[in-house]
Amino acid sequence: MTTTITMKNQVTLPAALVAQAGIAAGFRLHWSLAKNGELRARPLPPLEQVVKSLRGRGKKFLPKGRSAIADLIEERSKEV
């Protein structure tokens, strides 16, 4: 598949390639240049998807029976 770079350095990805890669609007591409001069693009998930996957991950570090929000409120009240 061949595409053309516009005057603004933009490229339109062929629909078939987008479908094969499983990417859609909102995905970001990480570009790199290999030592052999090959230009590579690696799809990255949308930031919303990354944030959603991280929700609740810190709970395992919180002692049982403790509330992170209650601890924060208590800490802030001591600062005043």
C-alpha cells in the first residue's frame, strides 16, 4: 500500500490497514526510525482507555479498612 505525505506532513492510512491493525479514531501512533532507515508506526490506545485500565490499581497498597479519601481529608484538615 502506498500513501502520499501532504504539505502539512499528514498521511491518510488505508482503511484496510487500519482494520487489520485494529485501530480507530482516537488511537495515537508512536513513530520511530529503525537503523536500516525503515519508518515504523506502533499504535497506542487512546488515553481514556489507558486511564480506565488503571482505575483501582492503587487499592492493593491501601491498608484494609482505610479510605484513601478519608485519609486525604484528614491530612488536609491538619494543614490548616
